[in-house]
Amino acid sequence: MRKLIILIVLALLIITGMAKNEIQVVTLDDGIRVITRFSELEFSSSGVLKNVYLTADRRSHVFEEAGDGLELFSPEGSSLMVIDFSIEGDMISPNTYSGDLILKYEYTGGVKKTITVKNSPEYVFTVEVSSMDPVIISLPRVWYEDYDRVVKDYFISFSPKIKAISLVKTGEGKLSSNKLAINGFEKIVVHMAPFKRIFLKKLFGEDYSILMDTIKTIDGSSSWYDPVFYPLVWFFWWLFEMTRNFGWAIIIFTVIVRFVLYPLYHAQTKSMIKMRKVQPRIEAIRKKYKDPTKQQEELMKVYREEGINPAGGCLMLLIQLPVFFLLYAVIRYFQEEFAFGSKFLLWNDLSVGGFGPNAIFIIATVVASYFNTLITSQDSRSAWQGILMSLIFPFLFVSLPSGLFLYYTVNTVIQLVITYYIYKRYKIKGITTRELLGLRSKG
């Protein structure tokens, strides 16, 4: 008991001390690397964006400079030379900043470029250029030129292979393909990120419709499941805006979806209960008839008499599985938002996974699965098999972000409540803990 208490206390300490939304700067041989919560940006000493990596799921290389890294040129095509560079921001320790990070470059001819990396979930940085003489800035591509689009004052580059987007909102400059001519002052907003509509809606709400209409003309930008997936995304976002907390939004979202799917689960469970009731007759037939054909005929007679479809339970389960995978994808869609969202009970950050942050969820899931197995089992052998599986699955998912584990846990608890209600209604008894341990035979 003492070890268990120590383990829980350590888990709580880990939960309350999880990853922070800070920006780090690493010095390179020829420039710097700016590391945000979900991305890495490499800038050369001349202020050129050299590489971009996205790190939310895995470290993906989405951009490599090829004459398109926010480099400044004269109208004649010569690159401008940097004569001064500085970094500004709220430093909390050497090379670590708590807020936005500001990179300032000064070039020959009095040209200035300021890059502000936002400490936010939307993968945004702004670029401000001021110059007395006309200059040209190159805008970043994440794929080939055929996947570029220009609409209004936006430059769009889309990568169908890695589902990433580079979307640049310009101002007064003259935009031609991925080149922007600047005469005086220009501020641009660069969004280089996994392609998520929620980001576009938040950042460029006034132009969201025209942006989406344009992006849809790019091959590979849409999926066949989008008409189902995105209504769920927007519904979840509406729940968040209502609750202002992602934890409660996940719980309400899961409850509502399970309520909608209840008829399917009820039909599945009812079919399993009917099969359970006729199990003695099925066993008797299998013992009596050794001929497979005759055995199958007699089994089909029993199924017809009892109104049972042997595949009914499996069919209902197969219908539900794609839905649950889709809901899982919806929750995962918001992991960047989880990191910058409000605190949920003991959890400061629902985007972090691991044993510590998920310890309470693991305990709750195992306990709920244990009782669910007792309710649905006929004997200790099948119960032990179910309990073993219920122990394995939570630990397979332990590395998932806590927001996803919260969804899994709530789903498991709801499963227990529904199972208890249905089995109680049909007066079906499972086994007890004593029977599981062989301390008392089932009477």
C-alpha cells in the first residue's frame, strides 16, 4: 500500500510539472535553430529560412530552402547582405524564452527585417520588412510549383505527400507566384503547419471560405472521409468554445457520441445475450452430432427458433469500429490546442503522454474494464482472458497524449455503465471476484 501511495504521489507531481510552452534557441555553425513546442525553424546568419521540421507526431522535414526562404533581393536579383543581427524576447534562462521570439536583421542600404516567432499552437511567425528602396522577398514552398496557388493577397503552397501547408498572407506588396515586391514597409504572416482547417479558420477567418475553395483545387488536399470528419471537428470545437476547457469538451463529446451510438451497442449486446442463453443447447448439439453438416443444420434450427443472427454481434461491432477510429482522429486533431489550452483538473497539458500524466487514467480504465469483464463473463477462464486484455491495452496506449487517453478512459467507463444497465435489464448475471479467484463455485 505504501509503494502504491508513493507511486500515485509521483504521478501527480509529474502531471503538474509537465512540458512547458517555451521557445529555445540553439546556435548552429551558420545561423540558429528556433525550437517551439511543435516545430523547429532553422535560419542562416543572413536571415534566410533554411529548414522547417514539424514535431507534433514525429519529426517531419517539411521545408528545405531552394531560393524560397524569405531571402531579400534587389530588383536586379542580388541578395542583400546582413550587417547586424539581434535576438529579443522574455528570456527565462540562457537561450530559453517564455513568450514570442523576435529576430532582427539589418542589411546594407538600411533595409531591416524582423521575424517574430509566435509562441502559440498555430505554427505562425510574422515577417516585417522596411526599406527605402524596392526589394523582393521570396516566400517558402513546401512542395513543387504546380501545387502553388495565389488568391487575393495570399500565397499558398501545399504538400499532398505529408499533408503540410505553407500559407503566407501579404499586405500592400505586389505578389507574383512566390515572390513579393516590397516598396517601403510590408508585414506578412507565415503559417507553415500540418494542414488543419481549424488553424485557417482561427488565423484567416475573414477569408476562410475563399482559401478553402482555392486549396480544394490542389490534388491531394481532400480525403473521402472529410464530409464526415470535419462536421465532428467543428462540433468538438463548438463544445470547447462553450466550455472553454478541452478536458470537459472531450468528456461531453464522448458522452454525446456514445448516446447516439447506443442503439447499435444495445443491439450488439442483446445479440450476445441471446447467444449466451442458448449456449447450453449449442454445446449439447456439438456433443450429439459429430458430422459438421448435421451439426450446422441443427444449430441453424436453434438460431431460427430463438430469432438469433450469429453474426449480429460482430456486425454491430464492425459498424461501430470505424466510428470510434474517426472520433479518435478528431481528438488527436486538436493536440496542439491541448498544449496551449486551459488546465483540466490536475492536468496542465493534455498533449503530453507517458506513464506519469496517464497514471490515473490507466488505473480508472483497468478498474472499469475489470468490472465490465466480470459482468459479461460466464466462467473464470473467459474472465481471466478479458482481464488480461484489459491490462494490456492501457499500457499499449500509455504514450498517447493525455487528451486521447481521457477519451479512451471516458469511453471505457461509459461502456461499463451501459453494460451494467443492459445486463441488469435482461437479468443476466456474470461472475463475482470470489468466483474469479475460485473461492466459491457459481451457483
